[in-house]
Amino acid sequence: MNYSNSTRTLFLFIFAAATAFFAPSVKSQAQIVRLDSLNLQVRGDYQHESVDGEELRDANGFKGKFFNFIMRARIGDKMTFSYRQRINKTNINYSFFDATDWLTLDYKFTDQFSMAAGKQIVGIGGYEYDKAPIDVYYASEYWNNIRPYQWGVSATFGLRGGKDSFMAQFCQSPFRGEGQDTYAYNVMWMGNHGVWKTLWSVNAIEYAQGKFIGYVALGNAFDLGRFHLELDFMNRTVEGEPVFFRDCSVMGELAYRPTSKLTLLAKATYDVNKANHAGDFCIQPGTEITRVGAGAEFYPLGNRTLRLHANGAYTFGHNGNPAGTLQDKHLFLDCGITWNVNLLRLTK
């Protein structure tokens, strides 16, 4: 048995054993389904992009960015169901589920232990990575190339006191090609310690059958009154080639909220791959590229129903991927509107 098969067998055994151990706590309940939320989220932008002064005509103009359908429900007292579909995502030559971000059933065995199955967010640490795409205006090269939603199973264990929880996940690899039988093995720590919150993970991800790239991803958030700071660091290394700081990404965003209706933002990202290995499909060898920008969000109704935004970013450095999203001397300007409609509150 090779390393990939043995690791896969170990993870499946752990999940099966955990299910068997907690199964006696599952009691029959009336199958009452309660709909908690039903939302439509829509975002439209006007954007302008250029590289070294040359306008990117296909990228410029008015754009319909996102059209999301989101549903959350409870089945009985212990099971929850969550579903998000990006309705505007192209499905030509793909299945319907390629436009599904998550479609998950979660069962809470005890106050500290739960298990989930379905399409999930791959458990990689970092706050930029964890954001919903509709809330990201510009991002790192890594964010633009990862496929973060995959089918799998996960188990979450919380410590008493509710400040820390740990998740183990076995899912399809975000690098899987058409028909590839490749997987990801993820362990994540989610902490909440006053002003400091964490999304830390270690990951072993197959980029080909039996070949792994390892992640150490450290997401940190700090709530400092009207300021909110997010700092992410991710180090990547291919199996058998341990390197530190040669293949990595750093992302940072500072938000300042002078009023409940206004948020001012500043953000920078840095992606580098000087390791010269072919296993990193997100940041290709020869890349060292930086993106800096700033912007603002305005909520005219004082809540999250309606949001106006404007921002700009500039990129400099070299991208080892000629077709990558970030390129040297890339100017990005953008403004738009987002609305979040709660369908359960609609009146005739």
C-alpha cells in the first residue's frame, strides 16, 4: 500500500470510529424541518483595468459579478443543512455542482462534537481564503487560483469554554483534474481569544496521485476597537523538498470603521515561489509579485442589506504564470453595489 492509500485509509477509519463511538447519542426525533434563512445576494460592478498603461478591454466596463442563492435549515434538534449556489457561474461543459459552493449536512452529537458531509470549504487557514467571494474586491494570486470548495467529510471538536475548536477533514483535492482520484487531508484550529482570533491549519494535499504538497497556513485576526486587522501567512512545500519562506504567501488587510455605515480598507498581498518545483499549481516557480490597494464600503441603510463599494489596487513584480491574474504594472479600479435580499421577509 502506498503512502496515499494508507493515509486515506487512516482518515476513513478515524471518521468511521468517531461515528460509531457517538452513534448511541443519536436519538430518534420528529423530522421537523425549520427554515432559518433564505437569501439572494447580488453584486454588480463597474471596473477598469490596465497593464503598463494598456487597457484590458475585455475586463473593463459594467460587470455582473455574483448572484448567490443561500439557504440554511435545521432538521430536528441536532442536524443543520446549508447550501450556497452561484447561479451566474457558467456551467457549460461542467456539472451543476461545479457552481455549488457548499451543500452540507452537519450533525451535532454533543455540545463539543459534530460531523459534516457534503460539499465544503477545504480546511485551509487564512482570512482572505475564508471570505465569501462576493466580499472580496481584489486578492492575492493564490486566492485567484485555488479551488476552495470540494466534496468530503469533516469532524469538529470544541474545547469546553468555547474558545477553541479543531477540525479534521478528508476531501477531494482542490487540484484534482477531470477524473483524478486525489485527496486533501486537513487539520484546522479555530481560536477565539478576545482581541485575537485564529484560522490555522496544516494540510497535505495531493497534486497528483501519491504526490503531496504540504501547507502551514496561519490566519490571524485582531479586533482593536474601531480597527480590525487580518494577517495571513502560508508556507508551501512539496514532499521531499522542505523549504521555508521560498514558496509562500502573505496577506494583510486593515479595516477602520469610523461609523456603523462606513468602513475604510487597506490591503496588501505578496506571493513568491523561488523553490522551482512543479507541485505548486497556485503560485508557479519564478513568481514574486506584490499587490497593494485601498478602498471603502458604505452601508446607507445601516445594515448589511445594501452595500456600496469603491477601491483600487496596483500590482508590481513578476508572475511565473504568463496567464495569471496578477501581472506587473497592473492597475485595477472598481466600484459597485451589493444587495442581500432576505426572501423570508418579503411582503406582497
